[in-house]
Amino acid sequence: MNIQQESPDHIEYIRTEPECKSWNNEEIEELNSSLKICCIPLPRRLFLFVKYIAPTLILLFSFAADIFSGVAVAVRHYRDNHIWWFSFTVVFICAPSVMFIAHAILKTITNPEVHFKKKLLWILLYIFTGAGLLLWPLWGYVKKLVYAIRAFTDEENSTVHLERFHSTGAVTDNMHKMLKAFLQSAPQLLLQMYILISSTPGHQDQLTTIAEVVSIIFSLNSLTIVIVHFEVNSKHHPSRTATPEQSQEVSDLCCVIVEYLWWMCSITARVLALAFFASVFKLWVFIICAIHAATISTCLIFNHPSYSVNNIIIAIFMGLVYIFCFVEYKVDFGMLGRVVGLYTLYYAFTFSQNACMVLSAYFLSSGYYHLPVVISHFVLFFLGIVFMLFYLGLLRPFYLYLLKKARPPSVE
């Protein structure tokens, strides 16, 4: 049975032949011919541009801007003779590449099938190509952009190009995004915000201040985009735990925009509280972050059925992630009660931490910027709560309803 797919986006919910046998023509046409963004029908080319070309351009620009703004602020710190800030900035820029090199070298060393001489050659190759790992993901974005443009221009073969678009860097790209976000963007964001808050007026060159602000903006944007991407594509997300008979993902542009605003406000409030506290108490912020990460990691380790080294490492990494935000990891988020309980517990815990840090820094020290920082923190935190409630309370249930509504009749 050959079914004519009219939607260029049909590869996201394409059916196998047995699944389609009980579908009538009207149901098939209704499912596969709707080119909609935020429930608004769009022409084919505009749909492809909004859903594929524009997001890829944004990801490409975001990644490049985060890297190069970090390099620019490192150069400014070096010229200002702030060697410590320069060193930390460079370390955070290179951290993802160093982790990848260390992981590759460890796998090579522990591989019994590779001879000693070959191991040395591979290790040297990993070390010398380490710098290229910083910019390697740009090639993946360029390839995806090429496939998206081909799908946009070549109507007859758009499905083939979109399949290649979705298959490009499906696994390794996602892993690199998470590592880069929380080993580079997140600490870079916290470091530059701390330097900006703790610096007295006139202490820094004006160009250095501008470079720090630009780096903060791009690091925040990059971190937020990666979290939204992880949430939308996580296998524990409702769109991933949905049955095969359900239709397209809960990844509509409206959901993505609201989720982006939610995470941007929440992360900014969290980093602002940490940086403000660090500007007054310095080393105590590391103790708070360590306790926070250790608590979350311990819960994840004991919540997991197996205790392999890999699961423990992932739990430790997710503990670092949860310092900044709460993502849907190892949780069945199809259960609404558990969703509400976990979000309530995490945000109550985080808000208590933030409030203690912000208020203690405000009352135990003085500064012209203290009151604006306190007000900005609470405004951003509660704005994040508003966007979160709007997304979880209205948008997600609405799109889950659309998923259930689009479920085809069961095959007898």
C-alpha cells in the first residue's frame, strides 16, 4: 500500500505499512498534509524555513558566538594583565575538548585489540587534533544547514534531504552539546558575571567590560538553547514516551519559545544569585555548589537500578547540571503527579538556596549594585516560574491532547 505523503515534515511521524492498513484516506490526508507552526497553516517553503533553516542558523550562530566571545574576553583579560581571569576563561573554553580527548585516550589505552605502537599513534593524534574539537561541531551545523536548504529548494527530494538532516550528528552532536554547555558555557557564564559584579567602577577597561557583557549574553543563550534542545529531544520527554501510534512531537515553535523564556529567566536568576554570593563570600559558593551537586548525584545514583561506573559518572555530571537547572532525566514524566512533586521540590530547594545567598550577601556587605541585583534576581526567578507554569500547565497538556487525538484506530 503506497501512501502519498504531502508534508515535507512527514518523516517525523511516518507509519509502517501494517500500521496504516486501518487508516482511511481522510485521516491520512489530515495527518500528513498539515504544515503548521503554532497551529497556523504555512506554505511549504515558509514552513521549511521556520522549522529547519532558521533554527539551524540560530544554533550555528549561537555556537560560534559563544566560542569567539569567550576567546575575545580571554584576550581582554590578558591585555589587562588579569592572568587569573585569563587562565580560568581559557580553561573553560577548552574543557569540553579536554574531556573528549581524555575519554578517547582512555578508551584507546583500555582496548586490548590495539597494539602498543598504534595506541601511541592514536594518543598523539588525539592530542594534536584537540584544538579542532572546539570548532568541529560547526561542521555538523553546516551540513545540517546544507540539507535543510536542499529540502527547501528541491521539492521532489525534500524527504530524502530531511532524513539526512535528522540523521546528521544525531548522537555524538547531542553529547557534545551537553558537555560544552555545562563544562564551558555554564562556568563561563558564572565566571564572567562574577567578575562583572565584583569589579569596582573604573577598575576594568571599558572594552573588557563590553567583552564580558557580550560573553555573558552568548553563554546564557547557548546554555538555554542546549537545555531546550535536550528537553525536546529527551527520551523521557512526553513526546518520546508517547506510543508509536501517536503523531508528531511536542516540539512546536510555541512550546520552544515559552520553554526558552522559562529556562533563560531561571538560569539567569540562579547564576546571578551564585555570582552575587561569590562576590562577597568567595570560596563559600563552591561549598554550596558541591553540597547541591552531591545531593542530586546521590539521589540519582540510588534511584538507578544498576551501579555501573558509567551510570555513576553520568549521575555526577547531572549533579553539575542541576546546579543551574532541572532537566527531565531518568524520570517518567508521563505521570503528572510526579512531575508536579519533583518540580515543586527542586524549585523550593533552589529558591531557598538563592534567597539565603542573595539576602546574606545584601545585608552583610554594601555596594551600589546590591539592590538592583536583588530585585533582578527575584523578578527573573518568578518570571521563570510563570513561564514554567504556562508551559507545563497549558501548552504541554494541549499538545499531548493533540497527540492522543491523532492516534489511529487500533488494528484488530
